[in-house]
Amino acid sequence: MLIKTKTMKNCLLSLLSILLITMGATAQTWKVDPNHSSIMFNAKHSGISFINGRFMEFEATVEGGTPADFTGANVSFTAQVGSVSTGAEGRDKHLKEADFFDMEHHPTISFVSKSFAKASDHMYKVVGDLTMRGTTRQVELSANHIGSMKTKDNLNKVGFQLTGSVDRNDFGVSGASGSVAPIIEILCNVEMTEQKLK
């Protein structure tokens, strides 16, 4: 009886391992479409208005998830500091200098998720590591699943809006401390398409 129980346990463990490997091997990959997506930020200026900015060059990939549920998905994102744009050439140049993003030594900003969990029907909480100016801090974003559709190639396409905030001083981005508030709002509109499994 003991031998049979042990054999059955080993069979179940083997089956579970095969299922996990198969699931990992077939996890869906999603690519963000930069032509229909935007990575933006809001900075309060002099306590009376806001300056809006965005990164024009970025890449993002999502592993896992379905059009109906992205629980457990993994997100990786990279933005090029040199592509920052606020609509003012002089200000953009300053943002790339040492007291802000320090582009010479830290040319990219990156985010890697640790968890992607459902908060309500269409809302998710995304927690991950944001690296900026060589410093990594854990941040939390809210992700609103706007909707899903099929492309002409019969591939799934989904849209998300992500919001959150960071304290720029936590990353050493401390320039213009007398006029620019420390809390920076993040707003990302993301459209992504599933990639064909090979």
C-alpha cells in the first residue's frame, strides 16, 4: 500500500511539472504599439500649474495574460531619456543634465513588474521595480483594462491606461527643487497586440 501511494504521488508530481513547463512554454507575449501608445508625466510648477512631458522612444513587452484576464502577467519597459519632450527645447535639454535624469551616465529608465493582480472587474494593481538615474525603487501603478478587439490578422489587441506617482527625490532627480514639486504623476496609455506563437 505504501509503495502504491508513493508511486501515485510521484506520478502526480511528474504530471504537475509537465503542466507547469507547458504553461510556461506557451505563455502569450504582447508587444506594445508605440504608434498608438504614450508614456507621459505631469509635474506641478510653482504651485500654480502643471508641466506635461512624455518619452517619445520606448519599448515594452508583456508576458502572459489573456484578453479577459491579465492576472500574473509580467511587464518589462524601457524608455530612452534622450527622447524626453515637454514642448520647450531648453527645458528638455536641462532635463537630460546631471541634476535631473543625468542622461550621460543613465540613458534609460526601466520598469520590471513583480506582480500583476486584479483589484476589480477591469482594474489591476501592478507592483514593480522602477530604475531611474541608477536608483531602483518599488512603485505601484493602477492599470485600467480599457478594452479588447481582434485585428484583421485575427490577433487579439488590448488597451490599458496606467496611472501612479513617484517622488523624484527618491531617485536623485532633484533639479529645480524650488519650482518643481517632488511628486510626479505618471500616465501611460498603452495599446498592445499578441504575438503569434512560434
